[in-house]
Amino acid sequence: MTSPRAGSLRIIGLGPGDDAWITPEASDLIAGASDLVGYAPYLERIPAREGQMRHQSGNRVEMDRARLALRLVEEGRSVALVSGGDPGVFAMAAAVFEAIEGGKPAWRDIDVAVCPGISAMQAAAARIGAPLGHDFCAISLSDNRKPWSLVEKRLAAAAEGDFVIALYNPASIARPQRIHDAFALLRGLKSGQTPVVFARAVGRADETISIATLASVDPSLVDMSTLVIIGSSQTKTIARKGKAPFVYTPRGVDP
Ligand SMILES: C[S@@+](CC[C@H](N)C(=O)[O-])C[C@H]1O[C@@H](n2cnc3c(N)ncnc32)[C@H](O)[C@@H]1O
């Protein structure tokens, strides 16, 4: 019995919503794959092609999905594993490398590469100006795989370091209180006048963007489709008559 021809695995970012944000490289890799693997809503964004196999899975089974993709590659398939936004930002690329590290030694020889995509924080920032124009950090509020005490520690450190903060996974039905806890913590550490942006479903038909201040904002408006940006002490808004303000963080900080 001969071993199956080694295939390849491409971990592909589809961007946050608008198909115009899918890179030509991602489109080519998807078109050329024998198998597509991904969370169902991401696969639904890709037109069906005859002969191309689809393997869809639920949201909370990232490691199973990563292992399935690696097993398909072992069978000689060329697999496109699709992810929303950028696959390296709170997404499937890390799950694949975790599976490789803990999996069969042969998985380390698999032809695997990551194809970048636009991350939600970039798309959200672009909608309102340039809030990520100076030092920033990204924190996931999900405590599925880390303790909430660590989230609190990182939020406090980000506030102490005066970073602009991008919050991913800010709320879910299972943990509606966390976003309120996060804002309570940040309100105790940062100026109430700090600009805050809620960018919901960016690039999708139901996109909404709202700009407020840390003191005035209502965290209950945040859901799982929202990317939250909280400014640094340098982040500014530029008011405009009859239009939403611009939000930006200057390129430098005076000594
Ligand atoms: C599991 S993370 C995936 C992030 C993704 N890999 C990326 O780079 O954008 C899911 C979170 O990303 C954010 N997100 C993803 N798509 C978004 C969109 N179109 N608009 C606003 N936020 C989005 C939300 O905070 C959501 O809870």
C-alpha cells in the first residue's frame, strides 16, 4: 500500500464581511482547493463549485476542525480552511498550529501556509478614521479558554500603558455581564472623555457604527458581532456638521 500523496493546507482569511475585502490570493486558493473546511457561516460566503467538497462545523469545535483539516491533507487532499477576518487573529491559524504541536509527528511536515485577511479592527478603524494610528493592543473578552482574572489584568495593563484597545468577542448570550465588567474596570482607570467606538457587523448589510465617550457609552448595545475600540489619552474626535465625527490617534506623543 502506498502512502497517500501529501496534500497541502492553506489557512485563509475571508475578511470581516464585504466580499470586496477578500484578497485575490485568498480567492485563488479557495478556487483551487479540493476541500473547504470551516465554520458554516464562513463557508456560506463561498460560492459552491462542482467537485469541491465542503466540511462545515459548529463554532465551538475549533480544535476538531483543525484536526479534520490535517487528516484530509494526510489523505492527499488540498484543503482550504477558511476563517473570518484574519486567520491569525483570534482564529483558526493558532488552532492548527496547536493541533500540529500536539498531534502526530508527521503533521509537522505538512505543507501548511497562512493567507492573511483584513481583521475586524482594521475594517472598523477604517470606517471612522484612524483610531489605531499609534500604539494599540487587541484583547479578546472571551473567557472560554482563559480565566476572567487574566482578562482583567490585561485590560488594566492596557489602560496603564495608555494603549488604544480593540476588544474582540466582547459579549455573548452565555456571558452578557463581561462587557459591563470590562467597562466598569476601564471607567475606573481612564478619562470619561475617552472616545469609544462600537463597530457592529462591519462590511455586512446590517453594519452599524456608533461613536461615544467612555462615560456615556451603553455597553448593553454590544453583541458578539461588535468590535469595540477604546481610545488612548491621545485619541481625538473631529466634529463635522451633519456627519459622524472622525476618530483618530495622532502618530506621535509629545514628550
Ligand atoms: C473569533 S473572533 C474572530 C476575529 C477575526 N479572525 C478577525 O480577524 O477579525 C470574532 C470577533 O471578531 C469581531 N468581528 C468579526 N467580524 C466582525 C465584523 N464584521 N464587524 C465587527 N466585528 C467583527 C467581533 O468582535 C467578534 O466577536
